Amino acid sequence: MENPTYKQAYKIFTGLHYSVLPIDLDQNGIKILPLYESEANVVYVTPSHQYPLGIVMPIKRRMELLQWADKDPDRYIIEDDHDSEFRYKGKPIPALQGIDSSGKVIYLGTFSRAVAPAIRVGYMVLPKRLLELYKKNLYYYSSTVSRVDQNIITHFITDGYFERHLNKMRKIYKSKHDLLVQCLKIFREKVIIEGENGGLHLVLNFNSKVSENEIIETAGKKGIKLYGLSEHYIKNRIPFLHPQFC
């Protein structure tokens, strides 16, 4: 897993007794060399807008990741594409799943951010090989989402409403994003803004001796909810409980 990472996913993997190997990031996303040096056969990434740092993985690094997966028939990439719809600068970069020609990417997405959190609808696109295994071994799983809601979303997409909705929301979120960035300029050189090219959050690095907790508490007193970056790091490597890695 990327480190820092989406901790809910980390908790799910460790809760299922899989060992997790945290891998550091550089300016292009997850580092590739540590993957080759490990025994990992599955990697979890958020390439469109890395959570929480906001890094957009360039096409070269994406191809390197796919090349790593191609080295072994049992290697896979879990691509969590949680807010790729909201990109404000530069040309869109294809999802890993879209440029995968070998069936190596498990693509995860959700409508919670693009439409509304209340509908609680997510989706998974499996490679053909895994889809066959899923149908054979996990056929007894059923969706908890109402068929009515599924049907509504289907028509929302196929009739073109979803695309128009995204275009509208992208403009709204960009205006809010730009306003927030403009307001943060009052700090001048005291703060560095990262991950501002897309998504629904920003990362702020304060050039001061004030601690993360002090900043969070001060903002809280003014009614502003902040989340510390430190809580997203996998601080300790856990013992190897399972022959597979994530």
C-alpha cells in the first residue's frame, strides 16, 4: 500500500489477516523498486488523486506499475479511483484500468462523491479471469443496494444526465477550490499547498514550529475541521500473518 494511504482500506486488509507492506511515495506516486524487492503480489493505489497527498500519477509511472504486474500471472493492481471526476488543471490521464491490456487491474469506484454520499453505491470492475472466479466462488453474495436505486443510476448514466451533472459539479467545486486557495494566500510563505490540481481536499504544509495538533485545535475553535496528515501513515509494519501481501 501507498504510505500515507487511505486508512479505511488498510484496516479492511489487516482485518482480513493480510500482511500489509507500506511503500513510500515520491513526486510521481508509489515507488516501483520496493515492489520488485518485496514478495508482494497485490498493490493498492489511488493514482488519479492520491489520498491523502493529492499526487496525480503520471503516465510513465502508471506504465511502470503495469509492467510490474505483468511479471507474474498472479500479480494484480487495485485501483481506487475515488474522485478522478474532479480534475481542475491539465489534461485527464487515463485510468490504469483503461490502459491495462493484460487484465491486471481491479478497478474500484463510488458515486458517493460524484452524486451523493447518501445513496451509498460503489462498484468494482474485475479482470475477466477474476470475474470468472468471482462468479464461481462468490455467487452467493448479493448487493445490498436497492434495485430501484440501481435502476435509477443506470438511466442517470445511459441517458446522459450523469455527464451533465459532472460538468456542472466540476465547475462548482473548482470555484470553491479556487476561493479556498485564494484565501490561504494570507499565510504567504508560511504555508505550502499541495494536491491542488484536483479532488475535493488540499494538503497544507505549515513552515512553522507549531505542531499539527495545535493547528487542528486552533482551527477547531473557529469552527474549521482539519484532519492531520499523520493519521494517514502506516507507522509500523505488521507481522507477516499471511503468505500474500497487499
